[in-house]
Amino acid sequence: IPEPCWLVTGLYEEDIPAELEQDILESVFNLSKNYGLWRKPNDNLDGYIDFRYIFQTMANKSGYAAANIQSSREQEVKFSVFVDDRICIWINGDKQYERASSGFGDFQATLKPGHNRVLVRLTNYSEGWGFMLRVTDKDDNPPKDLVYILPPT
């Protein structure tokens, strides 16, 4: 199953000011604004984005990951999530999912034709932190018409 291609940025305080979070959102969702804060993670062997490896273990810190999913049509998809510790996910600028503890979850979202930007904020409380995100159709099959590309840098 193809996995999204991610760019990451961090470290930020656990509860960053709303203005800074808005700047991060704009750097992902507005192509004309880019802060050069993003880098490609070195390790993504099994689809798990391991922030402990990328940023080291930092308690009460946040990091972000951004991906771009290209869809040939409008379609309803299911996002399956595994997270350690806290996660918030935006699709095309709209908050779609939030979980305050480690574990598995899923949510439905509509992908529009063309580019769909995914932004993940991950917050660490202690030790390891990371996430995995999988996109399927309603029957848990990988959609055949999705292409995963890095967001513009």
C-alpha cells in the first residue's frame, strides 16, 4: 500500500500560540507562502513517522508533518491512524480528527479532485512519539486513483 510522502518541522512548545499555528497552517496550505521550515524525515520504513528518531525524545513538545494526496476525483475515504501520544489532523485546512492519547482511531473525510493537503500536529508527553496514517476506501481497500507527493517546498 503506498504511503503518503511526509515533510516534518519542529520542535514547538506543546501549546504554541494561535498565531504561530496559523503561520504553520498557512505555510502548508497557501502555496505562495513558504517558511523553509520543512525537511524530509530520514526514516519511514514501515509508514511509521518516528518523531523520537527525528527530533529525539522531548517531553511536552510538538512537531508537524505535512503530506499531499492527489485524487483524480472527489471521493469519500477512510483515514486509519495510530498515534503515540497526542494528534490533530487537518485535511485541506479543516480540522478532521483529534486524539489526546496513544492508540488507534479512524475518521472519514472527502478528498477533492486535485491536491489535498494533510497536516498532522503531534504532541509528545514522554518517551516515544510518532504516528502512522493509512488511507482506504469505505471497504478498507487502497484507492487506486490516489498519488502521494511531497508538498511544495
